[in-house]
Amino acid sequence: MEGDDKDFYYVEKILKKQNYPSVRYLVKWEGYDYSQSTWEPAENLINVPELILEFEQREREREINRSLQNSSKNDNDSSLNNDDNEENVNKQNKSWRQEKLKKNAPMRDDCVKRCLDVDQIPETIVTAKMIEGEIYCLTKFKERSDGIIPKDCYILSEELSNKFPDILIDFYESKIKFT
């Protein structure tokens, strides 16, 4: 969803998928009504792989359930209880999905900011990546005076460069390899 440079839009849920002419997903945006959902190309959703995975798994579960229901209708003499089958399939898929989400959890970008909060003092930069054409740095923060450590967050590198250039320089120097 487009907005001016100061706005960020967070994906709440993937609703549908189209494969033609290219892969696109119908996105429900956090804080917006379903009527404001938009079709987004897959490359615009690289920051939410776990939501795409969750959507794809839901679709697989629906397909499995449809297949089970169809086979149950076609096989009236079957000794299998369709409700038990669906329950077992759902349990297996839920377990698989939870395991995948755990593995992908660190990739989720819950916190992306253009500016630092007053109480956020960077300790180190973990990594950097492009988000909407700008470089953001995953930043760990120092403990605040009240004993709370702010959550790691992606901060616009320009903001870090202006306020904490030494930390940004240290990060980039750690990535340089001399031969």
C-alpha cells in the first residue's frame, strides 16, 4: 500500500493468492478495514515470510479437507470417520506450521522505524537490509535507566549516521575484509 515516506504499513494477514499474470497476494493491512485490502506482488512481501507460509499452509489444509470430504462422499462404506480424519490432519498441520513459525520468528520485522525514540541508545548493529529502497539497520539497544532493554528494531541508517555515526562505522568496518 502506498503512502508518503514517513508511513509504514504492516501486513496483518494474507487473504488470497493469484498466480496470473504473476504471483500476487491480497493483503489485509493492520489497522485498516478489509475493504482497503490490496493486491501486492510477492516481491513486496519479502519481510513477512511467516505470514505467506501461514497462508500457504491454510490453503493446503483447505485442499486436504476438501479431498477428505470428497473421498468420504464417494466412499459411503468407509470405516474412517471424516471428522476424526480432519481433526488429525489439522493437528499435524498445526504442529508443522508452529514449528515453521518458530524457525522463521527472528525474520519478522515487527519494529521498523525511521527515527530513534528518545530512550533508545544503540549498542550495536546486527545486520542491515533494504526496506522500500532504503537501508535499515537491525539495532540492539543499551539498557535504559529504568532497567528495561528496548526491543531490537530496524532503524533507518541515515538516522543512525546522523546521531550515532561511530556505531554505524563500526558495523561497516566489521564487514570489510582485507586481502
